[in-house]
Amino acid sequence: MKHARTSILQRFKPRLAVAGSGLAAGAISSLAISALILLVEKIADLPVGTFYLVLVSALLQMQEHTVTTVALGFLLHLAAGSVMGVVISVPFCVSKRSFVSSGRYAPVYGLAAGFVL
């Protein structure tokens, strides 16, 4: 019984690593996009956090203009980016082919998915 658990764990470990990499990539890209959004808000003389206020007011119908609302919008943005990273990594997780051969097309797949999103 213990041997069966070990073999199942070893079979899924690389797939979980790929999904974890997708999660990390989504979070990092969300942070980078957040920095760009904050920079644009600063250049356009908008109050810092306007994008996140609009995001929260559109999704949750909250009209408050507080730091908590901006933080909630930021967290929603990070969560959405992380989920997108995991979703985009799913084809590499479920692929029966070797991860080395499927990784050859990863940059093209990533660029195409980025343009679609």
C-alpha cells in the first residue's frame, strides 16, 4: 500500500511542479502589470489606486474610496493573474509527452496566450 502511494506521488510531482510554476508566473506577471498600472496612474495625475477602485466597484458594487478597497482590488488582480497562470499551464500538466519536448513550444504558446488574454 505504501509503495502504491509513493508511485502515485512520484507520478504527480512533476505535474504539480509545472502547475506551481504557472501559479508563480501568473503572480509575477500580475505584479509587473500592477507596477505599470500604478506608473500610468502617476503619470496621468490620477489618484494612486484608481484602477483597483474601479475594479472593486465594478465587481462588488462598493462605492467606498478607502485604502482597504484599493488593497482588495490589488488582491483581486493578483488572484486573477495567478489563476490565469495555472489555467495556461494546464496543457503542460496533462500532456502525456515528455516535458522536455513539450517545453520546446512553451515560448510560442505563452506569447499566443498572452495576446489572447
